[in-house]
Amino acid sequence: MNRSTILLLTLLAVLGAITYLVLPSEEDQMSSYVAAPVSFSVDSASVVKVAIERSGRTLNIDNVGGKWMITSHGNLPADPARVTELIGGLSRFRTGSLVSSNPAKQGLFQVDSSGSLVTLTERSGARRSIVIGKMGPSFAEVYFRMPGGSDVHLGSGVTTWSLERGVREWRDKQIFSSPAEAISGITLSSGGKTRSYTRDSSGWKS
């Protein structure tokens, strides 16, 4: 074995040792990024304000004297059932698997500016926000991201379409409410004609 061959083998050995020491092992590469645990929890009984920001527009719903009002659009009465449904869903929100950590893919899952930024404010002043994107692989799942973070996860508890409602859909459209058992008579008048219905122990009669 000549001197050139010995020098070449020595150089290869040195380079191999440097590579082994400098480059991380396969296990290190796999564990070099560990997604931070993410959770979203809120006390539904303490929520006094809901804000939904989407496409540059914000919908604010506040609890005013025990009644939900759409304060961002002239203090319109809000549908209490839909508000309670949203708050309840977020209070039971479950986080699932990590989908992506690449900020460039946020638009793919609609958790960028095209998503819905939902902020709940509690009576104490504490605020919790979450960005809800498009529907996930199943109807019960959505893609979401925490504000300021780049990790996209799957979660369940709310639906994308429920956050895309306009002001008209959030308004309380109920005109009259009364327990059915409290009504004993109904009178309908139209076109000069009147029909009356009464109820007794045997049922309704015309």
C-alpha cells in the first residue's frame, strides 16, 4: 500500500469521524421538533362576550343584563340557543393530532386570515382565542391553530359553518313564546272571516 492510498484512507476516516460527531443521529432528527401541547378550555358559565373575526369583519355578541345582544350591529337581540351552542361547544373543545407545523400551509387548512378568529371573554376579563379553519376529514372535525402559533391541529366541538353565519342568522327571530299547555284558545282573523279554536279536557274544538 503506497503513501497516497494511506493518506486517502486516513482522510476518509477523519471525515467520517467528523460527520458522525457533527450530524445528529436519525433518532435525534426525528425528535428534534416536538410540538408543544395545545389545549383550549373555557368556563361556559363565565363567558360574557363572544367575538368572531372573519374576512376583516368582526361580530360581537355581549351578555347585556342577562340577554345576548349583537353589539357590533346596533344592539340586536341574538339567538340565545345558537350563542349557547357555540360557547358550549368551545367549552368541550377537544384537541386532536398535529397536522402541520409549516406556516406556508396555513392557507391550505384555512387557519390563516381566511379562517375564523374566535375570542371568548369571561366575567373576570380573561380572554381565550382560537383560529378555526375548514372542516377536517370527518364532519365532526375542524382544523385549528392557536393565535401566534404555527402548528395546525385537528379538533372537535364546533363546526366551520356555524362560525360563517351572518348577522341575520345570529339574530333572535322569535316573536312570541308561551308554553303549549298554557294556551286554551286561538282566534284567527283573515279576509273578514274569523275562526276560533278552544281546548278542553277532550282536546281542541272549532
